[in-house]
Amino acid sequence: MDQKLIQWSKPGSSVLVAVAFLAAAAVSSANIGEFDEHWEKRREAAEASARETYMADPFNVTNDFNDAVIRSSSSGSGRRELGGKHTYKGSCMATNPLDRCWRCRKNWATDRKRLARCAMGFGRGATGGLKGKIYIVTDPTDGDAANPRYGTLRWGAMQTEPLWIVFARSMVITLSQELLVGSDKTIDGRGAQVHVANGAGITVQFARNVIIHNLHVHDVKHSDGGMVRDSPTHIGPRTRADGDGISLFGATDVWVDHISMSMCEDGLVDVVQSSTGVTVSNCHLTNHNDVMLFGASDSYPQDQVMQVTVAFNHFGRGLVQRMPRCRWGFFHVVNNDYTHWLMYAIGGGMRPTILSQGNRYIAPPNIAAKTITRYYAPESEWKNWAWHSEGDLFMNGAVFQVSNGAINRKLKKSDMVKPKPGSYVRRLTRFAGTLPCRPGRPC
């Protein structure tokens, strides 16, 4: 990558971001049937959190991330290529720095909160329910979203105090309405096989500091709306939800890690409405059309505050497009394995900045789908955007169409930490998706 062409945003973008926060633009209904004082206060708090979380110089974050990967890799085995996903039967092998932080410790089940130290990338501030009690989900039902029972996932997710939510056993949870996750929560599926399936999805809305870890999320369907309790003291009507697996709306400091996702009615992961400080990592995604949407509207410039890390994920069989599709913000797509896409892998509009580093891209056989990128704008516009590729591995004719971008921040080579190259990705993503963790053994 030509260091002289790197920039993280448009000229004057810091001013634009500030203006966006102060603008009196109407807030999307966000499936909220009645935008009352309760939701208005949560919206205001979310905007303040986004301002606090937003990094004026995102390259400090990307450099720290790449440096951690390099240090982690150099301390382990030098092997680049290993067998297929989850076929390894030997001792614990944590192949990337996020996993090395906790996975190979026998006491992970009695020291679950160590996970709160491990987030990296833009979601590095997520500690979830670190300061709270352990709450055990014993009841997989979700029959009454207006008055959830103690022992259900919904009861724990809606509490106002910090909680670290775990599961008593393996279970399938079919949500009757969106699961509204409050601030300072960890949903930790380690030690069980927990499926959120065949019902509504998970929503983090106007909330901060959430970790979602080691769940199967699949076959999520739209919900028609109804009365839903989002805190012990507030209940209100929800409108139709489209059927996203995990949706972040006005959310900050969120880490989504080791999730296996497929076949949701709308998107697998949506990050919208000024959400920022987000990391999506170690996920295995399959059998879906619109995979990830980061920024939902061309007419919402407030999403310039959006900063997302996408790392160590395996984009697998049956995927079509949007891995991710981006608008407005800054997106670090690093050390992912793209083994399948039918249309394109990474797309965007409204001048997002996309830094693709150390990924492996294996193009499909279709000669018309070899191009990784799709620009939703005329070439006269996108040629001045900042979409860069560094250290990526291109296979089977894959092509990343870069754009040169206007220069706003000049970088010296000494300012940049090079990523671990794409030839290492198969190792780094080896254990993407849910993990079969058993107490008393390394995970």
C-alpha cells in the first residue's frame, strides 16, 4: 500500500461529525412504537457515549491491533496451514491474540470474567458485565416479553445493573420478540451449546458496553411487534422487526465474538444509527444473502462516527454479498478468511473508509464475480474514496479494486504497523465460530 495515499476520512470530517451530533434530524423509529421520555434519555446517553468512544485518529487502533497479532503469532508455532475447521484434537491451540488471552486456561469456567480483558480493535472498551454478578439462565422459554420470568435470558438482558449472563445447560431459545440487551451485559454461552433460533433476534439499542460470546444464532425471523419490557421500570410497544440476527442501533463499546450465524430473514449482523466502538471477531458465517450492514442509510451522515473492526472471521459457504456493506464510517477488515461469495464480498456507498489488511480472498468460479469490491457510486466519485488493500492474499483470480482517496493525513512508514499477511489467515481463523468448551479443560 502506498503510505502517501492513506487517509481515514474526508477533509473536514471531524467538523461534520460534530455537526451531525448536534443536528436536529429526526431519529429513526428503530422499531420503537412510542418514542417516549425513557427512549429519548437513552438516545441522548447513546450519543454522548458515541462522542466519547469515537477515535479522532483510528490508525492508533489499527496499529495496536496489527502489532498484537504479530506478537502473538511470533510467540507460537510458525505453521501457516492447518487442517479443516474444528478437526484439531490435540492440546489447546489459541491461534490469534483474542483467544490467547483466555482460551488455554483450564480455569476459564471459574474465571469467566477474564474474557473482559480480551477485547481488541475498536470494540476494545467492551467489558460487559465485568462489574456485576453472575446470572444463570435456567429457562429457555420466552413466552411473555412484557413480563419476563426470572431465569430467562430476557429477564437478565433487560436489567439495569451489570450482569454476566451464563447458561445452566445447552438450550434452544426461540424469542417471541427482539431481545433488548441493556448496558453492561455479557451474554456468555461457553460451556453449553446455546441456540438463539426460529424466532426474533438480538438487539443492542441505545446501550453501551456489551459482549455477546459463543452463541449459535440462526433461522431468525421477523417479529410483528407488541409490548416489550426493556428494563424493570419501562415497558412499551415495539413495531415490526425485520429479522436480523444481531442488530446494533445507537450502540457503543460492543464485542461480538465466536458466534456461528446463518439463515436469518434479514441481515446476520447490522451496525447502524451512529453505533461505534465495535469489534466483530472469530465468527463463522454461512448460508446467507445480506451478511453484514454497517450504516443503513445514505441520508444519515451521523454514521460518520462509526468505527468497526472485522477480524478473524470465516465467511463461508452459501454467502452472497455484504461482508460487509459499509456507509460513512471507518472500517478495519483484517485477517479474515473469505472462502465463498456469489456476488461480491465488500461493498459500500457514501464514501466510507475501508482498510483491508491481511485477508485471504478466494474468488468463486463465476468469472463475473471475481471482483471483491462493489462501489455504490459512479467511478467519478468512488475513485476519490479511501479503500486500501495491504497484505491481502488473492486466490482464484480475486481482485480488490482500490481507490486512492484525497490526502488528509500524511503517514510515514514508521507510523504504520503492517498486518500479518493473508497467508496466515487459515491459522488465525482456525477456530472461528462457537467453541465446544468444557469446564476444567482448556477451551
